[in-house]
Amino acid sequence: MTVATNAARWPTPLPAGATLGVWAPSCPGPVLFPRRFERGLAALRARGHRVVVGASCRAAQGAGTLPPQALAEELHTLLEETDGVIAAVGGWTMTPVLSHLDFGHIARAAKPVIGYSDLTSLVNLIPRRSGLVAFHGPMVISEWGEAEGPWELTATEFGHILDDEHDWTRRELGAAHEWSDENLFWDREDVRRRRGNSGEQPPRTLNAGEAAGPLWGGSLIVLGLLLGTDLWPEPAPGSLVFLEADGMPVDELWARLEQFRLAGVFDRAAGVIMGKIGNPQASPSGYTGYDEVLRGCLPPALPAAAGFDLGHADPMYTLPVGGQARLTCPDDAPPLLHLHRAPRTPLSAPAGKQHAGPAV
């Protein structure tokens, strides 16, 4: 078993009644889907949060929301003046923002940053450049804005990982009893909760073994955008790599995994975790062997599992990127993922003071 000890430090937990800054660097989703956005804000308020909506959530300029430098400055301000920042939704325009960010500023703020999909790049760069855990977790429109409210496991795990009231040092992540990968058109079909799935896809062992290390990963597509650039958040040796893909045909998955294999990602990893494949698609020949493709791209002795609840399917776990975890992959039982956190020390980062923008 490979063990890495270079985990990032956890940010200040969200206090009771925490103020969350809402940031939209990836697409003008709040403008395009206002009903779902407002529903997501209402769900966060129902948890007791005050929400501060950044100017990016009211903008739609060019291909995105605000210019990249303005988006970076907005994140810095929200981190200063709220208790944590959550992304409005994913998209495609996070990458141009990254080079404008001050990761020293982010480190000093020591506040949670939450998002996934297009935010995968940011939540992996924060541990590497700020030494701070960031969170691959639910966003305002996509999860909190679900009709009839967010899925119970999504909301419960968000609280257990981020809220100050939960002072744990070890947490086991099991499997959701039901899940959905249905795609609803938010502009016309967003009147009910997502339903249906593409098979059970329970957590399952691909390569037996056990590994521990800091979590690294998220969207295969988004991480691939940074590979070969000076923004590539190279995983620390001994990392637990978790990956997710939605609507990706099995032959495309093979190509993207091969990119990571050739880049040495799997040679540096202690273990690999694949999320449920939402909306799976066969290759042109009809082949559907997702597990076989993944196993074939990994070193044979590398512990590996698939079928965990992370990414674009509902519900989803909140994962502390850069935080320590342990993966156990037995031959004769479902794999388990345990999150580890050091005992709490007295809080050193102040909670939000004068809040930026209007609270709604």
C-alpha cells in the first residue's frame, strides 16, 4: 500500500448561519435559468445560510459572464467578505480565469471554495498552490436548484464535510440507494426532480488492494484541458485519483484515460476511483466495457474501484480535494472510501464581516 502524507490543511468550517458567496465564472447560468437559480438560493437559505450573489451571477458578456480578471477579483473579494464561496454552475469559461487568481490571497482567506465540473481545475489548483483543501461538491443551479429540493444525500454530506457542527476525524462514504443521471432541459422541463438511471452501477472493485493519500481529481475533460500547461495541477505522488465523466462514450473514455496514463498520472497514483458513468454510451461497434477500459489503462497492482456517487449524477458526495482519504478494495466485498481529517485546532481565520454585494 502506497501512503502519501502531503495533504493540504482544511479551511475554516462554515459556522452556523454562514454567509456563502455565489460566484459564476463558468457560464451565465443564473441569467439563462433564473427560476432554477432562485430555487437553489432558497434551498441554501433554508439551511440557514445568508447568500451574497456576486455580480457575475447577473452578467452575460460574450462567451461568459464577466471578463476573466474581474471574475478573479470577485472571488478574492467574496473570500474576504463571506464565510465561503460556492459556484453557481459549471460550463466552459473557468480556464481563462485561472492565471488571474492570487493563490496566496486564497490561502490567507482560508475559506471553503466549492464546485465541480468546470470548477475541477480550481479545486485542484487550490491545494497545490494555496496548500488548502477545496471541495468537489454541489453547486447552486445544478444540485441545490433541483425541483423539490436537493437530493437528501447531497445535502447531508455537504453539511457533514463543511459545517462547523460536525467535528469528525474519519468518515465512511457508502453507496446511494437510488440515483439519477437524467438530463432535464432547465429552460422548459425543470418542473420535477430528475428520475431514472442507466443501471445500478454499484460501487465495485476493479483491482483489489488498499491505498491512502490526498484526494485529487474530478472531471476528466476539464483536467485534460490543463495538461501540458503551466496551470496543470500535477497530482502529488501517492494521491488517490478520483475521476468522473457524464455522457462519455466508452471509446472516448479510453482515449482520455490513455492521455492520463501517458502523462504518468496513474504511475504516480496510490489508487483510482471512478464515479458512476452518467448517460453511458456504447462505442460505434456496440462495446460497453467501461470497467474493462479503465482497468486496462491502470497498472495491474494499482487499487481501483468504480461506481461511487460523485460528479454529474444525483446524488453526489462532497469530496475534500487535497484532504487525506483511504480506499479499500476487497476481492469479495464492495469497496469503501474513508475520509480523514486531523482533530480541530482553534479557528484562526475570521468569519465574514462586512459582506460584499446584496444578500438575498
